[in-house]
Amino acid sequence: MSAFQQKQAVTQTPGGHAAPGGGLYARDRAWHPAALTPPYKTSVARSPVRAPISFSTTLSEETGPVFTQDMLGPLDADLIHNYAKSPEGAIGPRIVVQGRVLDEDGRGVPHSLVEVWQANAGGRYRHKKEGYLAPLDPDFGGCGRCITDEFGNYEFRTIQPGPYPWPNGPNDWRPAHIHFSVFGRSWGQRLITQMYFDGDPMIWHCPIVGTIPSREGIESLVARLDMEATIPMDARVYRFDIVLRGRRQTLFENRMEGL
Amino acid sequence: MQRIERLKESPSQTAGPYVHIGALPNFAGIDGVYDEDLGQRMVLGAVRGEQITLRGTVYDGTGAALRDAMVEIWQADAAGLYAGQDGADPAFTGWGRQAGDMETGAFAFETVKPGAVPFRDGRMQAPHVSVWIVARGINLGLQTRIYFADEQEANAADPILARIEHRDRISTLMARPEGDGTYRFDIRLQGEAETIFFDI
Ligand SMILES: [Fe+3]
């Protein structure tokens, strides 16, 4: 067993806080993209036809693995340097992405695992199946991760990804975006989404963005430029909060600090 | 009338074709950033209970295997305890993450057969594994469960299986023993034998 696995084993901490009468709020499925969204062609053969079967969450959905800071390496949240051989790091406009992971009641979700991936500044992914002709950056891998602090805050440093074309319609381009995978405190909160950039005109042309039914929903995935927090002569700051499902509270429950 | 102010969950977006870069970078060939991809090993030592292998493939509506899916599972240990609960097996993480093979789409988890865990009302649920599937073309991660075909008695008493109206579809949730501790659980996104998915 490697040191890493051992660490993983001993850092498992309580995941099961199910309280009688609790359970996760039902997911508002009309707010999320439908499974079948024909303008996004790949969804056509990959969307279940039958309605999903609902049940109130049980211990199986209310528990989940817990991740702690000590499983992270020092550069995990620094995409500019975590793959780079050169000291300058990856090419592109330097940014910091910071925000909070919250639940639907607005409480921070501590110890959430936030994993991100993205294209380089030219819009090219480091992946076997990538077909775009933009060049790879030898100093950019494209992955990063961090764990939220006790208030649900996260932060990472990266370069602004470029937009890229993709085979869907004859001329479809993805807006610049960063993919987010978020693990809150329970299995039923598991979520993958994408972050977009304030003011990008490509957002409103994208069939994947267009799977989200409402303009309000789309806007909730657009990060704000925060010039007050921006670090002079270094990096602009974008703020992006992520909301996970909340949990019903019972009147006499003594654990009110979140999931 | 007063309004109840509640935030809306962030809308889901597809994991896309490059989910491996972020979730399984070593698998994607991005070496040297993380020591090891998360969720690769669920059994960390001398684990209690029966060690099993769960094998499967995710198929689309045309019957083609998905070669870009990522599957995660979460389950109790052999005694029915989730990692973090008092007395849970310290040699078992309960959580696994695997990519489908880039050529064949096949995935496999080395795990243990879970014990029974209680339902909300205290009745017992049959041994099961929670499953989450993401891929290009899947707009919201799909939730399902693996039950075990060789647990007939427990399955017959399971409160969630009991509420499934179309009884012939229950077989889509059953992992079938193939000998040597291997169970097969294929996932069909569409078609005649579409897997039951849950809105939990
Ligand atoms: Fe992308």
C-alpha cells in the first residue's frame, strides 16, 4: 500500500449524519437540462426514455465519502504550474477562480472535493480523443482540484481557457469554460457542471449551454469578474459559487451546520 | 404572503468527452500531477466479507458501448456500515470511480459484497450499491442501484424494489453472478431493457 492510499484510508471521517425526518430536498428536475435535448446531438441515443423512479433519500444517498486536505499535493489547485516543466508555467491570461460551495439554504459545504478540467489558452485539450488543430501547450495539463475549507470556500489558479469548435452542428463552438465536478457531503448531492465567463458572446450560441431550460439557470453558471480582488500585475479574479442540494432540517436536530 | 428564500441548485452540465482529464488524469495519460487517480482502490487491506468484482458496460440506445463514460459507486461495507459510521471497516473506502475502457467501454470495480442497510422507517434494504453514470451526451448524471440476483429473499423484502410498478423491469437492477466472485451489471441508457434510473 502506498503512503497515499494509507492516507486515504485514515482520513475517512463521518459521512453518515442522517437524522430522522431529514433527507435531501427533492431535486427540481425542470431547472436542470432534460435528458433528451436534440440540438445537442449526442443526447439523442444517450437519454433514458422512461421516467426516473423517485424515492425519499435513505442512508445510502445521505452518506458519502469525505475528502480531506492532506490527500492533496501542494500544486493541485495551481493549473499554471502543476504540469509545467518551465518555471513560468502555462501560457495564457492568468486567472484565479474562487468561490463557495453552498447548499440550497445558503450554508457553506465544508470538505467538498472540487475537481476541474479545461482546455488550454488555445482551446485544445490534452486528450487522446481531441481533434482540434490548435496546439498543445507543453506546460499545461488541464486538471486541478481542491477541497473547500470550513466555510465552503475554494480557490484555484489557472489560465483562461480558449473557446473551441466541436463536431455537433456544422459550425458549433463551445464558449470558454471550466468543467467542475463537485462532491459535497452526501452521495445524493453529486454534481458535474461547467463555469462560463462574464460577457462571453459565445455562451448564447452553444447547444450544450442551451440544454439548460431558463436564462436564469444559465446565468447562474456565469462567473463574475471581480476587479476588487484582482491581483495587480498577476491575475484577474473570477468568482463562481456552486449550489448543491440542501437537506431538510428537523426542529430538534442538533447538527445545524450543514450536511 | 412571505416568500421562502432558497437558492437553486447549480444546473447540471454534461461531463463531456474529456471528464477523464479532471477525474482520472493518470488514466488520461496526464502523468505526474496526482500520485494516483481517486477512487481506484476501494479495498485497502485485510477487508471483512466477500471480495467481489463488479463488471459491466454502458450501452446507448443503438446498442453501442459508451467508450467515454465514467462510473462511480458508493456502498456499505460487508456489515452494512458506510465509511465514517462507527464500526465501519477501516480497510474499505466504500467509494469507487472507474472509466469505461477507451476501446471496449468495459468497467470493473474490485469491491466487497455490501451488507444490508436500513431504510428510513427501520426496515432493511437489500444489499445494494449506488451507481452514478456520467458521459458526453448525458446532461444530468444518472443514478441507479445494483442489487444482487443471488439475494432473492432480501430483494423480495426491499422497500424500494417493492415500489417499482413494472415488475419486469426489476431485472435491469440485478447484478448476475458469473462465478469466481464476479458479478455482471450492464447499463442500458435506452431501449427494450432500459435500466431503471432513480430520481433521488
Ligand atoms: Fe469542455
